[in-house]
Amino acid sequence: MGSYPLQDLEQHGFTPSVIAALGVAALPGIGWVTLQHLGSPGSVLELFTSESLGEFTSAVNGVGGKFAPASAGIDTWQILRERVWHQGRVLADQLFSANVHCLTSSSPDYPQRFRDLGSREPFWLFLRGSLALLNHPSVAVVGTRCPTWAGQFLPHYSVALLAELGVPVVSGLAKGIDSVAHEWALKMQIPTISVLSSGLLSPYPARNANLADRIVAAGGLLVSEYLPQQQPNAEMFVWRNRLQACIATCVIATEWKRSSGTAHTLRFADELNRPTLSTHVSALPRLPDAGLTRNHFELPREQEAFRAVVDGALKSFAKSDIKKAAPVCQRTDEPWDENGEPADENKVSSTPQFKGQDQLF
């Protein structure tokens, strides 16, 4: 049994289905990719209706897991059930104590803009900070991890404009442009949203853990769909970028290369019908591999046109009814499996109506 009442955990979104999913992911041979194949937390909870260790093992290993009950010291259904619940409660307690919330795709407060992702929609989100920011317009400022001295001017300039417009800044906590955008947002005293490529309890890079804390303290928000202590890999950075594009009303790519993570963010934004803008410092020569979007601006020379496009995107968002927005982005890039290959389509089932541990655990 955990240290916090289950009722308190549920108020933060840690329902029995979420606790079960956290506990299953903590079993040896089962990780985030396998969890994605299993589907929503409700689908994971359904695995326990069979009350069969063999059927559970077949189900998780049938979608890429490598769970070996005997090696884990699990030889009965009762032991498995107790292990999963205990491990899930430990993680839920950790997240609750860090004031983290969890929203699943079936939560009443789940942000409607994520419906735009269609089959790429996250099954759950771990959130720390001001959740209300997800229901307001915001602008992503992204770019290279190794900006030139001139390139660092561009996120400063972009964030200063967003401060004038009173709009939160979205970025990814990585070194380089991401860090500059977050830091400048804090200096300009506007909220900033950071979409992590790692688990919420293990911000990456580690040197930006303090920046993550300051973002929350200043009224911002940290977002992650990964397991709480999960470390990133290259594929996770790419997959995370779809969330940045989805959260943002439009995306400003400052200094970036055509073959980079920023290019993935812009592709996701295009698929989601989010306007994309690229920038360059006017009067300076362009780098040979510099990225370019249809809406390109030389700054500060074209500052009025730049502002007009950003302002227009924000006004269009204000007029739209995002609760009725139809998905415009279908799954073409699956989460990668343990071998680096695209995963199969996730199967989403309805969430069973279990009200507490006694009904299943």
C-alpha cells in the first residue's frame, strides 16, 4: 500500500488504470515501447481481468515485450498482481509528491488540441506546473542545439515579440535554442512550456534540471509522455516533436539545419496545419545547409511582416473551436520498437470502469 490515499492520487490523475500501467512498465522486459503497443492505461488494466499469469505473459510478449516471470521471481498470478500494484503505487507516490498530474486520453480535462494528432495521440501525459496553459494559444520557438552567435539573436527577438503579445513560449529544454528560448521567456516574465524528451523525474539534459524547476516556479509547465525516470534516445526526441507542434498555435524555427530535429517539428506542424516560420538575421550570409520554410523572414528588417503572420495565427486560433477540430494528422511514423523499427498501430480500447484496487488488485 502506498503512503498517499488512493483518493488523493486519483485527484492528480493516478487512477487504478494509470497505476497498473506504471506497475506493468516497471516489470523486467517491459518498457515504454511495449506499453505503447498494449494501448491506453485502460487497455493495460484489462490484462488483469483474465487472472492468468500465462495469458498476461503472452499478451505483453506478443507485442514486443520480453517478460520472463520465473526470472523475475513471479510464479503465481497473485504475486504478479501484488508486484504490479506495489510498483505502480511507488511510482504514483513519487509523482504525486513532486506535484505531477497525469492526464489520459479519456480524462475529462484532456486538452482537446491533442485530438488533432489522430492515431498519434498520446495515451497519457505527465504534467508539472500550470495545466491551464495547454488550453491557451502558445508559440513554439525551436532550433539548433549549437547556435552561432548570430543565431542566438533570433530566439531572443522571437520571445521578445511573444512577450509583447502576451503569449506563452513552447520549446524542448534541450541545449542551444531551446534553453535560450526558455531562459529569455523567464526574463521577459511570460510562461513557458517545456516538452521533454525524457521522463518528468529525469529532465534531460541533467544540467537543465534547475531550468525545469524555474519554469514551474514562474508559472510554466513541464510536459512528458515518457515513463517518469526514462532517459532519452534519438527516436524519443523525434517523437516528442509532434507534441511541441501540436501544443503550439504556430512554430518559429530560428537557426536550424534542413536535416535536423527541428525539421521533424516543422513537418509535424505542417501536417497539423500549424503555420511555420523560419528566420535569419538580415544582412548576414546564410549558412549553406540552413533550413527554410514558406514563411521566411529576415530579422529585424522584416519585423512587421513577421509580427503580422504570428499575430494572424493567434487570431485564427482564437476564432477556431478546437473542441470540434477534426484530426488532420494520421499515423505514418510509429513509435520505434526495441530494434529501431517502426511499431505497429496501437490498439485503443475503452477504459473499463474499475473504481479501486479491491475490484481488480
